[in-house]
Amino acid sequence: MLNYTQTRGILAVLSLFCADSCSGWFQNNGKKSSRSPQQEPSDSCLCHLTGVLDDCFCDIESIDVFNNFKIYPHVLKLTERDFFRYYKVNLKRPCPFWPDDGHCSIKDCHVEPCPESKVPVGIKSGNYNKFSQAGAGAGVLDCEQAHELGAINNTLSNQSKEAFADWAHHDDAQDHFCGLDDEMSPEAEYVDLLLNPERYTGYNGPSAWRVWNSIYEENCFKPRSVYRPLNPLAPSRGDDDGEGFYTWLEGLCLEKRVFYRLISGLHSSINIHLCAEYLLDEGWGRPVWGPNLQEFRQRFDPAETKGEGTRRLKNLYFLYLIELRALTKVSPYFERSFINLYTGNSEEDSSTKALLLQILNVTKAFPMHFDESSMFAGHKMEAKTLKEEFRLHFKNISRIMDCVGCSKCRLWGKLQTQGLGTALRILFSEKEIKDLPENSPSIGFQLTRQEIVALINGFARLSTSIKELHNFRTLLKDHR
């Protein structure tokens, strides 16, 4: 069996071969060749997806091998566990920025909430990261009387109990990069993510365009001298091939470049999910979902995107590195014995935590992590101001998710945005994440169950996107 280094070496050689074979298809950084559309190779949009990423020291081939062989199978299993499949969310919050266009009436946009009877008792008994007042031998909990959080074991010292009571009331609003739903709201409901998968629903047009346009044009950092739209869905982005756009992007400071690449990467990931789970047929009342190559080309082929498709995909890899680094950095938090992914089923809880720790140990072994210390590292006051601006911009984007008209799109948009916001909080929190003695009164950094579920599922979506890219590469070669 090939080891990691050998497999990575083979893929690197194959990628170089692919890049060489592409040289006659596209010249001048993505400009279309003189071949006719019928002659254009069908896998062209992935041929240039190779090499080192911008603003970090990691190459795409390493990420492909690491994700597809070491991470993806395990993180997929983790999201199927009860603790991570149930997500409490308020899909009825009004849009805070413009009048409601009305919710999408397409049947596939509908989200089916989970009946209370189906939610594990340990999850529905409480959603906040605080100490359980119930005794260890209480047996099956009465969900109307219990108030413990699923994430904490109930065998703590009195000193730890007092500490938990203290930080249960603390205000860490300035530590959050996204707005969190009020889980105590009567409109917040549990959703079984496995029964409401992210896929193409048919939701598009002006409403969807306005959401993404607001995200790009009003929240990404953009010099006043640049008139070209950032939004890839904009009707006209000029006649250039994208190089002028990326020239000014490279002129921005690292933090502002990173912000744009995170948003672009998230957008690319969502687009890949929609292309991979597209409604292909609805005959005989049984819908068939699967990959849509034409849709994929439209969103990522350089010939269809003025040469920008490859950059969009590279931004996906960059986002993957950011969240991968966050998982590694937060691992000491989960390694503490009293952090228990609690559902009420002790056997499943134990195996779920073991699987999570196994994944976190794998992430630690990745040799080319993003270095978050390179960000917000300038003059203290300037860095603090920039960090706050960065945080508020992203928090605003999380609020825009309440403007998505399709309920299923809103669900997955909120979850993935919150997952990224949690990752950013992990990377840039003022509170140190470290291993503490079991009875230490110093609690420091904490996560709610909602944040934990969003963090893992959000990363799983990125992992799936990179795996789907491999699948699309195979399909495109088969359809030459």
C-alpha cells in the first residue's frame, strides 16, 4: 500500500502532466484558445487546478491526498452521528436589510423540521455549554425539567461547577464572528440534516442574486477606485480576463485578501454541492439527483468564466486550510475528559468523541497548516481596528443569510456561515485555547453545541466539495 508521500508524489506527477497537456488549450492565464467549442477538451476547467496556493505554503495536490484519503471518510461518518445530525435553527427570522420577497414555493426548497419525539433526549434537554445539574445516575432525563447542555459531562468538582456558572452568564459578544440564533426562541426548531441534504432546489433569479451581490459588493473589502463588480453573478464584469481584478486584489493587505478568498471559497463550495446534487429527472414521481457537468462547466470552466473558474476553486482550497487549521487549534478543548458530546446514549457518546479525537489527531499531522499568526500582526491599535472591521463584516454576512428565500438554502447557508464564523473565532479569539487541569477554575474559551455542530458540518461540506472535484475530474475525462 502506498504511503502519504508516495501517493502525493504520484498525484503531483499526474497534475504536471495535465498542466503540460493543457498548454495548447489555454494561453495567457486562462484566455480561450483558437479551438472551437466542439474541439475544446471537456476537463479544461480542472487542468490548471494545481500548484501552491496564494498567501500560504501549501499545494493543492497535498490537500487532495490528505482530504480524500485521510479525512473525508471519517468526517462523513462523524456527521451521521446523532450529536452532529441535529441542528437547532430559526428559519423564520425576518430579513434585516430589505423587504421580504416571499419564501420560495418550490417543493424542494422546503425544510422538514424534526419532531420532538425524534430528537435524542440528551440534545433537546438543553443547548448551552453549561454544567449539568442532573446526577450521573439520573437515568432517562425529563426533557421539560433538565437544563444541561449536551456537550458537558456531569461529573465535575464544586469548583468547576462554580466556574461553569460564572461563564454561563459572561458576555463574549466581541469574540463572535457571526450572529447566533436564539435557541430558546419558540420559532427555533431542530432539523435533521441527513433528511434535509444540501442540493440544487431551483432557487435562483433576482432574489438569490441580491443575496450574493450584497455579500460581495457591500461586505468584501474593495478600493473605491475599483468599479468592476466582485460578484461573479453580476450581469457584466467587463471585457478583461480577470487579471486586472486580481491585480488590485493582490494590492490589498493580507487580511482583506483573506476575507475575499474566504467568501469566494464558500461560494465555490456551495456551487459544487449544487452541481453534484442536481435534479436530473423527476419522472414517475421519484426525483433523481446527481452530477450536472454542464452546470459545473458554466460555473468553473475558464472559457465560461473569463478565466476565473480556477481561481474560484483555489479559493475553496484556501478556505479548507483555514477551517482545517481551526480544527487543529481547538483540539485541546475537546481533549479534556469532561467535554462529552452528550446525547443521552453513553455508548454512542463515547464512540462519537473517540471518532472526533481521531479526526483531530489526523489534522494535527498535516504538515502545511495556515499560519494565523501572520494576520492582524501589525501595529497593535491598527491591527485591533482591522480585526474588528473584519469581524463586523463577516457578522453582517451571517445576518444576510436570513434574507435567503429558499428555506433549505437558508438552512445550509446559515450552518456553513456559522461554521466558518466559529473557525474564525477559534483562530482569532482573545481567549487562549489550551489544555487545562480537570479541576481548574479557569475556563477560558468555550463553544456552544450549536457552534460545535456548525463547525464540524461546515468543514464536512468543504471536505465533500474537494472530494466532488475529484469525481468531476473523472466524469469530465470520461465525457471527452
